[in-house]
Amino acid sequence: MSKKSKPHPAQSSSSSRWPFGVAGVIAIAAITAVIFFWQEKPAQSQAAAPGGLRKLPKGFEETKPNTGKPPGAAPAGMVWIPGGEFSMGSDDPTTSMCGGKDSMPDARPIHRVYVDGFWMDITEVTNAQFEAFVKATGYVTIAEIAPKAEDFPGAPPENLVAGSVSFAPPNTPVPLNNHLQWWTYLKGANWRHPEGTGSDLKGRENYPVIHIAHADAAAYAKWAGKRLPTEAEWEFASRGGLSGQLYAWGDDLKPGGKWPANIFEGKFPYHDTGEDGFKGLAPVKQYAPNGYGLYDIGGNVWEWVSDWYRPDTYERDAAKGLVRNPQGPAEAESFDPSEPGIKKRVHKGGSFLCTEQYCTRYMVGTRGKGEPDTGTNHVGFRCVQVAK
């Protein structure tokens, strides 16, 4: 479906719990997925079977990382991810404590995948890093460009202004069946003005850059001599060498009684208590890294990956046996049953809005999705670089 065939957000309605796309970037009707997070901390919290060996959940096999030393010194701000063979995907989270109400069939079946080794950014790309890119290239992000009238027939002219989708919590409890109750199109919002006109980056230099569309992330990665990770690379790295754990740091949601990541505590969506130390977005590196030294691999902001989205990608890959370095479906094959005809890219890792009260796609192996030309204030990215 082309932009021209999409109704303007102000004219349309949808019961989908998943975000919409650039059309939604113009009013209230579009976002990426609200929700999900997983975290990171090695396996000390995982239960062990008799004899000291951890019993893996059904469907999972041990991760088999490649051996050998990294190929040279690490590029600045990156860490070596050895790659190897692992079990990709997630069990039905509704059967787990704090698993939420979404069974997430698009994250099954669990299947074996192999990825080559690669370097990966230890944090999400920050405002300071993105600013260096813009100063060097003059790049203008999608959120900074006013939508064109021909792309949104019938849209009121006053709505065709540059901006981005932002979380806007209500003041009181609301039913959780309509995400438009806590999202809004914020005029003037972009990476330079994360909270709209009048806000700036002072004191936010070390925060993840937000309001970034997929093309913006890919442009930064190319300038930096890197690329966006595939979904399989991202998931291998997020597991930190573990297998079958519920979260990127183990099986305990709150190990040692402490929150291991920036998520949503309290009553979603109207009251975040900030028990993890932050209400809303947090600077990078505020929590312990995972087993591979990656910070904020769960929570804080969703992260774009290179793969196009289909709900049956894992089924298609599982039918092939061991899949090596999967790239995801072709663009022409991208499909989201909640919005047929609108192509989407995969998100991974969840955000500061993650909570079991709404949707728990923060669990390891789960997936998010978003229209490539839509950014929000809870989506960012990190990059990878192949060994030379």
C-alpha cells in the first residue's frame, strides 16, 4: 500500500495494539509497538538441575559460541560477539510468571540458527554520536521534514507539520485496548527536540537518540562504516552466551530485588513510579551489561534491525533446519496481519514502557515491528561491524 492510499490518522481508526506508521506520525494514529523489554545479566539467577547443570526449557539447546580470539583490537565503543549456533525464539510467555497476556506466536517455533562473529556497539547510539554524524553530513531526519499533502489526501493543512509520535500518559487509569489513549503526534518533536518545540539536548548528550526512522538509522550506520544488525545477530548478542532464559540476564525478573533495566513500574500507562531509577528515558550504561558486555540490550529504547517483518519468519526458517546468517524475508514479502499491505521492519529489545501489565515483548527471543518511516520517542538503534 502506498502512502497515498493510506487514510490520514485523523480520519482513521484501528483496534490494533501495534503501531501504525508514517501516517500515525502525523496525528495520533501510529506508532511502533509500545511495550516490551528484556534485560541482561549473566546466568547466576538461572535454576540448575541436579548435578549443577541448568535444565534447559523444552525446545532449547545449548548455545555453541565460536571459539578463538577476536580478529584484532576492538573498534572504539564496540565489543566482539563471537557468533555461533544458538536456539532462537521464545516460548509462550503467558505460561510464565509476569509473562503478560500476549502469547506472541510470531516468536515461535524455537529453532536453531548460526551467525558469524561481528563487532557490536556496546550502547545504543547516543545524541552526541548522532550529532557528530549530522554535523559531518548535514543529514536531515524524517521527523524534521513536513509531510506532503499528496501523501495524505484530505489531511487538514494545519496537521501537515514536521513532528513525531510520543508517549503521552493519561492522568487516570484507562482500558488497555486502545493505545491511542497514551500516544500523540507531537509537533516539532525530533532528535534535536526530543520533547517537542522548546526542548533541546542540553544534559541529554549521553541519552539514546530517539525519533529515528529506519532510514535515519541506516544512514548513520553507513557513515560510521557499520550497518544495522540482522535480527538473528541481535538476538544472539542479547543472550550473552546463555540459552533458554526468560530475560537477557537470566530467569529472575528482579534479581537480588533490584531492577536490572529501565522499564515501566507502577500502573501502566498513567503512573510510572520510577523504581528502577528513571521515569521515562534514561542515559546509556546505567545498568549492568550482559554476558557479552552490551549495555541496555533490554529496555530503555527499542532498537531497529535490518530484517523486514513477517509473523511466520521463524516458521519458514525452522523448516530449513539449521539456518546460517538469516537475513529475514525480502521487502516484497513483508506482511503484518494487523495492518495488511503496510511493510514493516523488526524491532528488538523493548523500551522504558515495558510492563507485564500490557505486553511483555521484553522477554528474550520476542519481536517488535514498526513501519520504517516512523520514529517515536521509545525507539533507537545500535550498529554492528563485520570483521575485516
